[in-house]
Amino acid sequence: MDVPIEDALMRVAQRMDSRDLEQIALVASLQRQAGGNTAEVLDVVVEAIRERFKLRRLVHALTAQGRLSRWILIGLPIVVAGWMGLVNPHYLAPLFHTTGGQILLAMAVVMVIAGSLVIKRITSIEL
């Protein structure tokens, strides 16, 4: 069974869900139909793909601080409450055993979750 290269590339691109492979398959198909310098066109496409990967790595590096801030925002209250519970267990008792303390605890949990979701939304950039 002899399958043209552009059809094989398109199937692989769809299976892998890769826009870059789809672009290469499209270029291969256009070059077969229209002719021209395939090597030169593929060089341009490969350079564009390299630049896209470079941009993805740069965005990932630039958003790393925000992602780390998110985990610190989640973990710091837990660590501080745990430490305070170990050092002086009676200090946190009103927070858990009174209605006002439970309301404040619930509000704190909601605010931490909201802050985490906001930071996640800010740092998740799709390219």
C-alpha cells in the first residue's frame, strides 16, 4: 500500500494533534501540487516552528514566578497554622471552636482559593 507523504504526514499530525506537523503536511501537499523549491520552503517552516518553541519556553520561564507564588499562597497558611498548632495548640482553639472563628476560617479558605484561581488564570497563557 503506497500512501503519499503528505497524506501520511496529515494522518500523523491529526493523531498527534500537532499544529506544527499539520503545517509541514500542508507545505508538502502544496509543494507537490505547485512545484517549487521544497527544501527552501521547509526551511522557512522549520524556522517558524523553532521560533514558536522558543517563544513557548520564554513564556513558560516568565510565568514561573507566578506559578511559584500560587503554590506559596496555598501552602503558607497551612504551614503557619500547623506550626502554630504545634507550638501553642490553645492559640488556634477559638478559630475552630467558635462560630466567629469558623466563619473567619471559611472566609480565609475561600479567599485563598480565589487568589489561587486568579493567579492560575494570569499565568496560564496559551500559544
